[in-house]
Amino acid sequence: MTAPLEAERNQALLDWYREHRRDLPWRRSSDPYRILVAEVMSQQTPVERVARAHEAFVAAFPTVEALAAASLKQVMAAWSGLGYNSRAERLHRAARIIAESGWPTDTESLRALPGVGPYTARAVAAFAFGERVAAVDTNMRRVLSRWHGEPLRGPALEAAAAKDVAEDASSWNQAVMDLGAIVCRPRNPSCHACPVETWCAGPGVYVPPRAQPRFEGSTRQVRGAIVRALVRREATLAELSAETGSAPSRVSAALDHLTAEGIVERDGDRYRVSGGP
Ligand code: SF4
């Protein structure tokens, strides 16, 4: 049962959400597969890029069974451009488990899937299966810290989120996300236009997190370029170095990681996407 203050704030938040919600493709459905794909894509990619990539990905693999039946090479090709391609490999493994054993339907059992951390498990549990659970991420942490007037983290953040989450957890989680993206932004929040200003301590307590590391010249960039090259054809280390424009030592280190993660396999001196011809 939500306390009166939280109930009033949630009502104002949900009223605002009905009018201002972002129209994201996976929100038009409660299909757990579409939601899982969207949440895995969103783990390290901005939502605008995810919106474009998501439609193409679910067009290529419309069901969890279709994804499970695809080769890793096909999945990597469809994931191209999103980066952090180990996510695609784990999503592919998760799809194979679900296709064989059926959908886990609560947070705890979703957590057992490859690549599904606490946030993703809760998001899928709330959006697809209606579990009353708060999907806490950095965005929600900022918004809730401001509501409560203290920089929340760890157990205090979990306790605040569990107390605040509305019975309609699917709408509530998405409403907090949208409030954080549109109104309660990290810098210069629009408090004057905020539906919950009456019940909020204000933006003063929030400390913005450190910026993400640069992508240009990063290990992530080298890994992405290698996987894109190997989706086209298998290659030697020297060929990959020439094709990606990266030093052989960096390509070799990236290949070691990609091989250890099961994304790439080696046959003699040639590398290819695992499981492919
Ligand atoms: S009043 Fe300001 S700080 Fe509080 S939730 Fe709204 S935008 Fe964020």
C-alpha cells in the first residue's frame, strides 16, 4: 500500500505520463521478447539509436524462437552499429535458453539469463509480466534523490524505490524514465514545468556522474570494427589490422577477449564469428 504523499505524487506523475509519454516501438506491446531486446540494447546505447535499431532487429528476428535459430554471425550483422557486441552474444544465448525452457516470469528467474542484470530483469518483469518492482538505473536514481532530498544509493535507494513504485509498475517505471529524460534532466531540470514539483525537495542534492569514456580510438571501437569485418568474411590478424586501421597488438588483444567471450573463434591463423561457416 502506497503512503498518501507517494500516492499523490504518483497520481500526478502518471497523469503527466499519459499526456507526454515518448512513443517508443517496444512500448506498443507487452511482448517480453520485444521488451528484452529493447532493454538489452538500451544498456549502453542512447534510446534514440535503440528506437531505430530495435525495429530492424525484430523485423529480422520476429520471435525469440527466430533469434534462437539464427547463427551468431547473423545476430552480429543485425546488431552492427550498436556497439558493445558482447551484449548480442549474450542475448542470443538467452534466446536459446528461453526457446528451449520457456520464459522466466519474475525478476529472480529473469536474472539467471545471460546478460540480464538487476535493472534489465526488473524492467522485463514490470513491463511484460506486471511485477510491482522498480527498475532502478542512474536516471531513476537522480529523480528519486531529488524527490527525497538526499543523494540515494545502495540499500537506501532500493528502499526508496520499493516504497515509491505504484501498483501499475509498468507505467510508473516508464513515467519516471520519461520524467528524467524530458523534465528532470541531469543539468537544468525544468522544475517550473514539472508535474511533481509539489512533492519534490528540488534538484540541489544530485551530483552528475562522470562522462562516458571517449569512443574514438577506444578498445570498444577496435572490437566493433573487428566484428563488422568478420561478419563480412573470416580473416587473419594481419588482414584485420589492415582493415580496421589498428595496430596488430591492439587487434590481437581485442581478438583474445572476443575469443574468450565466445563471439569469435580461431581456425589456424584465421578468425571468424563463432558458429558460422
Ligand atoms: S521538481 Fe525539479 S528536481 Fe524535482 S522532479 Fe521535478 S524537475 Fe526534478
